[in-house]
Amino acid sequence: MQNGTLLAAIDLGSNSFRLEIGRYHSGHIERIEYLKESVRLGGGLDEQKRLSADAMERGWACLARFAERLHGFRKQQVRAVATQTLREARNRDEFVARAQDILGFALEVIPGQEEARLIYQGVSHLLPQSDERRLVIDIGGRSTEMILGQGYDSHKMESYRLGSVAWSTKYFPRGHFSLASFRTAEIAAKAVLDQALDRFPPAEWTIAYGSSGTVGAVHTLLSANGWASGVITRSGLDWLVERMIKAGDADRLKLEGLKDDRRPVLGGGVSVLRAIFDLFDIQQMIPAQGALRHGALFDLIDRQSDDTDARERTVRWLAERFSIDPGQAQRVSQVATSLFAQIAADDPLGGRWSQKLAWAARLHEIGTHISHDRSYHHGAYILSNVDAPGFSLAELDRMSQMVLGQRGKLKKMESPLREELFAKQLLCLRLAVLLCHARQMPEHETVQLSYRSGIFHLTTAPGWAKRYPQSAWLLTEEAAAWQKTDWKLTADIR
């Protein structure tokens, strides 16, 4: 990446939407602009896990303002990520589709593990480098992430379903504070986080850092009211809760540093934070400057190289973990991407989609770890449920669908095959799998694939069918299979 390149990250949180713009220089990012709006998207999630029309409109309006600021940015300069609220929302596809149209950039709904990884990347890059063992905690609107790491490396990551918006709605309705409500909220938080104590035992870390919303707001309140700056202490938290109970209501709470957009979610955030202090016996927590959006910025840099792209590292790890045959994985990947290049040469994003096809091809046999029978079904299930740092939920779902459709009848792929790009990727993967059926590199350079107006056409060099009769028969069967879809495959096998 060239020095001076502008990068932007958008964090669609449950309470606030944030836009961070920075300029890259020699591995560092200099802040150019930071915008934050209180959207309260999580507050618009009803009991049926559907976002209200008003909540979606607030989100879209905010993104329209962000889009104006991002005019002129290229796709590889921007990463937009959404977290727990959109992970839960049953109508998230409706919100995401319009959000992407408004922004002009892809919007990734990321898994909790990926959110935790990016949080740690943001925190660690804005801290002085040291060998200290860190516990990083981020209390968001509807989820809380915990990460154990050292330096730039995150070793353990988890996401738990509790946060300032969810706990405020459930335990502090209408912003009412009482001793009983705090006790109930903290007990409930400890019940959710009890397993975290085994996952992140105090013996494995030496210092606790807090990132983003709740921690930042609590630190601001304490330091503005005479408590030491740069740290949150247990006694400071206890003092804050006493003041909140004494006020009795969020609207009547008078404290220096308290912003109006934080009032509706302060009770839930503070109760979760105090539960964490108690559960882990934390005496003090250091507020960190880095957050999810900073991690997304640094991840844009990492994605410029296979050596640092988290997704590439994850694919290698999964291949090793599930004992995938590396030779076959490489053969299928090479053939699939070679065929795809023939029908995606005019697509400016063809390289990105080719890389995603290559990852799916390298993992196409992941299901054989469970059973060779219906292995593609097992593989699809694994990819739909595995923790895969670097990947969004949509990316994992797409790889899962490709692995599911790598062979067998295409009727099961009716829905994803409505998209032309997916049809191209899937066809190339299926052709690569059957051409590599002998588990050796096939003569694929003379196999030509073209596409026009819903019709794929495959041709081979003269004499190819005689040299490879089994492959020729399989290609004929494949052409017949595609006749039952909206896409057609004709084959001139000579």
C-alpha cells in the first residue's frame, strides 16, 4: 500500500454508527476525520427480532451522510462492518441491501469472533508494543467481546450476548435506576459471563483494557467528576452507581461529562461493566484508544498481502485442522480459478471473486473429516458454523453454498443460482472437481469456457475425449445437469 492512501472504516453498532477516515503511512494510520451518530439501531429490534421501519430509516439516513463524505473512495479503501443487532435481525437482508446501495460499498455483517478479532487489532495497534498479556473487553450495545492477546496476536476470542442497549431495555425500563434493578442486572450479566471466567482465567493475563462505548463513557464521566484520568477503578464504578441510584432516573442524573445520547443505555452498560469487575476481580481497567473501526482499517492494510490477510491464514488453519489433502485442494483451486478467469476477464472485481472461489476450492473436501458419504453436505455445515477469523457471515455462507453445490443435483442450489456471479463460480468449481477426479492435475489448459447471455459453452481440443474418456463422460453428464436450471451449459467435447 502506498503512503498517503486514504482508508475508511464504518462501524454499524447497536447504539451508534461510526466513520473513521485515516491516511496510511509506513504501517501507521493518521486520523483524518471521525464521525459518530447515535442511531439506536438495537433499540428498534422487536421481540420477533425484526428491525422497525423507523430504526432502519435512521440507519439509512446516517449512512447517506457517511456516503457523501466517502465520495471518490475506491472499494478497496473502505470496509463497513455491522455487529450484533444485524446478526440477530431477521430482516437484515432488507436493511443491508438498501444500505449498500446508499453507501456504494459492501456492508459485512460479521460474526462475533471476527468482531472480537478486529477489536483486538484496533486496540493493540494503538497501544505501545510490549510483552504484557492483555485482556481486552468491549461492551457494545447488544454484545460484549473478550479477547486475550499479546502484542498484535489475539489468542482467545469470544462474543457474549449482553450489552448496554439490551440490558438497559430489559432491566432499566424507561431509564429507572434502583438498587434492586442494578442487583438483578449484575446477577444476570454474571450468569451469561460465568463461562468466560474459565475461558479467560485471571492467571493468563496481567492487565485489563476496555474498548469503545461503555468503557469510554464511564471513563469520561469519572474523570470529569474528579476521579483519576486514564483508569477506571472499582471504587469509581461504585460511586457512579450510587449517584445513578440517588438520581433514580436517567433524565434526572446530573453529572459533568454525561452526553444525552448515552443516558438511555448508561444503566445497562454500567451494570455489565461492574459485573465484569466483580467476576474477574478487576481492581482497575485501562481505557484503550483503539476500537473495532481501527481494527477494520488495519485489516484493510493486511488484506493487501496473503501473508497478512486473516482470511488466508484461516483457510490454511482450517485445511490443517480438518486434514484436507493439500495436493487435491491445490489442484482443484488452480483449475477452478483458471476456468473462472476465462469468463470473468471483463469484471473489474473478478480478482476478488476469484480469490473467494479459490478459498472455497481449497476447502471443498473439508466435510470428508466427518464422512465421505455426503461429504459436501458436511462441509457446508462446517463452514456455516465454524469460527473463521477474517470472514463475514455472507462470505462464509457463500463458501458454504459453493461447497454444498460442488457435486450432485443442482435443484438444491435453486436460490443462490439466481445470481449470475454465483453461477459462474459454482460451475467452475464443479468442473474443477470432476476434471480432478483422478486426484492428479488434468490437462485443463486446452479446455475453453465462455459465457454469454445465460449460456456457458465448453470446448476441448481435438483428441481430448479419446485421451480422457471418463472426464469426457463426466462433462457430458454435467452439461445435462445444467439443463434443469435457468443457466445452460453446452459442451463440444472432441
